[in-house]
Amino acid sequence: MKETPAALGYRFPAEWEPHAATWLSWPHNRASWPDRFEPVPAIWAEFISILCQREAVHVLAGGEAVMAEARRMVGHLPRVTLHDVPTNDAWCRDHGPMFLSGAGLPPALVDWEYNAWGGKYPPFDADNLVPERVAKITGRKRFKAGIVLEGGSVDGNGLGTILVTEQCLLNENRNPGLSKSDVECYLADYCGAKKVLWLGQGIEGDDTDGHIDELARFVGPRTVLASSEPNTDDPNHAPLAENIERLKHMTDQDGRPLEVIELPMPQPMYNDGQRMPGCYANFYIANGLVVVPTFDDPADAEVLRIIGRCFPDRQVHGIRAIDLVWGLGAFHCITQQEPAV
């Protein structure tokens, strides 16, 4: 019988649990930010300079030119390690490994298959090899799940409750033929899921087919921050309202109701008529720190206050993410946390 992480006692820890490090991939694919790539490396550098004050940072920067730029911009920073690991793109949340925790167990990670959100952006062969290469760097035990799953499509409370969306995990462009119960079995085996909570649809402009990290995030064992759009004329209003209504009727792994806190959406942003997936839910929780995307928007200040109340013992730091979101993602999309245990 195949040994699964859950059978051995591993679990998918909550993002707010102590980190050993954060992993990122250095941006180099100019096509991901058409006509807007120039400011993007500086956003990585600003983010890493704040992050490395709190924890170790590992940056995948494969190839001579990519390594040279990463070394020039962040190589001098304390607790930053650069690795000559090639990538196709910069979205480490999705192509990176899922790090696991397990008391008394050897360090481990899950190597999910990766197909660039349903084959949208080939090539993705180097990205799909990232978990295997990180396992070799870290010496972690590697579990190959054998199905496509991106890190941004799952969120957990560390106790066995996992948030996902139907639009993404049941999409035929990932794992055709897998049923909802099949997906739940994989989440149970490889994430230690005791209960899977299914939301519906994602936001306009999100090319990931509804990643949960744009919609709803655990910020405590039973507390969820959920994206909300009060403008009934906005296309995001109906799907986000439905997701919130579902959450209000959901319970955790022990049958206790969730506390749902609504997180406003920024005003719509467009690039050549295309709606950008700007949202505040794409924040990243680090040791003593929460980094939140901001958009020069009237809602920025209120969002920072809301998130601050959820994390009274952490610094909540906003970083302007207008140029970053032109690549259809933000700070959670570019990170992957490695737990301390």
C-alpha cells in the first residue's frame, strides 16, 4: 500500500505557524507583465528586504542573467540565499512544493503536478520540476501526489479544515475525470484534510480559475477573511456574496461555526480593457509580519486596519501592488512558506 503523508502523521500547517523560511522565484518572464515588467523586480526586492528581517528567504534564480540580477538586487541582504534553479515564471505559490509538518517525523513536502493553470501558459516544464529540486536542496522527503494542484488553490487552518473552490479543483483543465469525492480523498491523503469546505466561483480577471487565495483566507482556527463586493453592478458582487453565504453556514473540523469577516475589494482596475484580479485577500503571513497588497485605493487603509485586528501581534505592512497585479497575482501568489517543524 502506498504510504501517504496523512497515514504517516504529516499535516498541512496554517500559514501563521512559525516559518523556517519563505521561498520565492525571481521574476524574469516579461510576457507575464506585458509592457509593465520594468518595475516588477524592484517589488520583489522591496518585499524580500522586509521579509528577510523576520525569516530566512530562499530565491530560485536559475540561469546566468537571472542569477546576476537577483544577486545585484537582493544578494547582499541578510538571510537571503539564491539558488540556481530554473523556472518558467515567478509564481512560486503554485509551482513550488507544499511543505508539511509532522511531530517527530523527518521534514517532508508534497510534489503536486503543475500545468500552468490548465495549460494556459506553456512552457511549464521547469516550473513542474521545482518541488523535486527544492526537495534535493533541503533534504526533505518528497511525496508525489500524481494530480495537478496549485498552492494558491488551497488554504487551511492547520487543524484539518481546508478551503477550496469548485471552479478550480473540479475544472476539467486540471484533472479530467476526478470527482469531488476523489479530490477530497487526495486532500485528505496529502494535506491531512479532515473537512473540505467548497466555495464556488472566483473573481473577474483571475486566470487561475478561482484560486481560494483571492477569495477567502483562514486567519485563525475558525476565522476567515472573505473578499466582499457591495456594488451590486460589479460582476464580482454575486459570486463573492454567494461564497460569503456559504461560509456563514460552514463549520470547522469539529463542527464549530466559522467567524466570517468581510474584506472589501479595491476599485476595478483594467489593462487594455482586461479586468485585473486586484484584491486584498492575497496577503502573505510571515513570522511577526503580514504583507498586504495595496492599490492607491480608498479601501487600503480600512483593509490594513481589518487585517491588523486579526493579527494584533504582527506588523501589518502594505506594499503598493498595482504593477504586480498586472501579472495577475500578488504577494501570496509569489511566496511559499516552509514551516519551522
